[in-house]
Amino acid sequence: MDKRAVDVAVLSDLHLGTYGSQAEVIVGYLRSISPQLLILNGDIIDIWQFNKHYFPAAHLEVIREILNLLSNGTRVIYITGNHDEALRRYSGISLGNFQIADKLLLEINGRLTWIFHGDVFDNTTRGGAKILARLGSAGYGLLMQVNSFINNFIVLLGYERISLSKKLVAGVNKAIAAMNNMERIASELAIERHYDFVICGHSHQPCKKTISTNKGSVVYLNCGDWVEHSTALEYQNNQWNLNEYKKPVSQAANTGKGSPAINVITDEVGLHYHSLKETTI
Ligand SMILES: [Mn+2]
């Protein structure tokens, strides 16, 4: 398959390690491009909702594709997000053409693009509210189950069903307000700093628009996500484009071919990890 040459590709919110991540589609996209610079703009490996029993081969394949790009000369910058904030302590680390950073300023042909995940401007993921946001994302399905369970009881007792929809709508509205907040603050700061473009992730809302204030204007871009959308930002021919990846039909049959299924359940096998400090075993 011919790879499409792009100067820069920016993608975020892959949420690898969660059930929602469309890992096979991500692999398809990564195989379709040949970028000089690949920017992973946060929430790549979801450490918040990480379940040690769930990291399927397709998710590892994404990491392998990124390593492939690295070994073929692509420079890869991993910008930390809130779901992978555990990596923030490694910010500044550089291994060959791989780097970890919290934010990035990119200058191409004299024009400046400011790139960061965006959660720092979202107050629902800060401080005490962070715990609520975290419970919210992990417990949404559980909440719905509990709600229907309670309602079944209530109906049995002859009362009317309780609707959580009002509360949910209020929560969603709050989330939308928080995202608008992120977009506005990021753009205002970018305008003050005389940047030409600002790129965030985090909101899972792919976007490209000009935002103006009385101090000037900036192009606000959001790379979207790989849970609900399959979108990436690409810089080519001196401009940023929002690209929606469509998986080729023929690719579906190729995934996972050639590797036999592993049927040893390692969780049920005694594994003895030990370090050199230990004297026994
Ligand atoms: Mn995020």
C-alpha cells in the first residue's frame, strides 16, 4: 500500500487500553501515512481506566506501528494528557527521535502552532472535580445499570419511574461548557502570544475554526479522537487540514492474520517476578 507523505500528523485521544478504542482503525491510519513528524497529543494510553486484563493485540499493534514509524525516521513527540498524566513526570525525556513533552510550539515557515492536550483549561478534570470526572467516565455504564435496577423496584412498588435524564443533561451541558471554556482560554492565550494556530485534543470534538477577540485572531484546531471519530490533523502544503480517516474495506480481512491464537491464560499460571536483590528462588 502506498503511504501518503505528510509533513506533520497530530492525533490524540486514542484511549488505548479501554474498550472504546478503535485500535484497528488507528493502525490502518498509521500505516497509510509517512509523516516527518508525528505528534501524539495526549490520552494515548489510558492509564486512568487502565485494566491490566484488557490490552488486546490490536492495541499493541498501534504501539508497534508507532515504533515502526520511529525506526523509519519519523520524529515522534508524545504530549501528555489527563488520562496519561502519569507520564508528566517524564516530560522532557528524549530517546533518539522520540520525546515526551507537556506542550509544544512548532514553527513552520515562520508561522507558529501551539500544541497541547487542553485538560489544564478544563476545570472538570482539575483537583477534586477530577475524581468526579473520573468516576463519571468509568462509572457511566454502571450508573445506567443501577438506575434501571432501582426503577424496576420502584415500578414493582407501584410508583413512577425516576428519570436520571435531567441530571444527565445537566452533566452534559456542564461538560459542553467546560469544552467551550478550554477552546476560549486556549485561543485567548494563543492570540496574546501572537501564535497563528492552537491545537488541542481532550474534547473529542474535531474542529477547525477561526476565533477572534479584540486583540486579534487565531485558528483553533482540535484533532478529535479515535473512540467516536477517526480524525487527525495533518500539515501539508503549508496548511493544517482536518482529516477523517476511512478504513479501506479490504483492510478488514487482514487484521490479525498469520498469528495463531494464544491459549495459555497467563493470569492462571504462577509467575514469580523477582529482582536481583532477592536471594531466594
Ligand atoms: Mn483528555
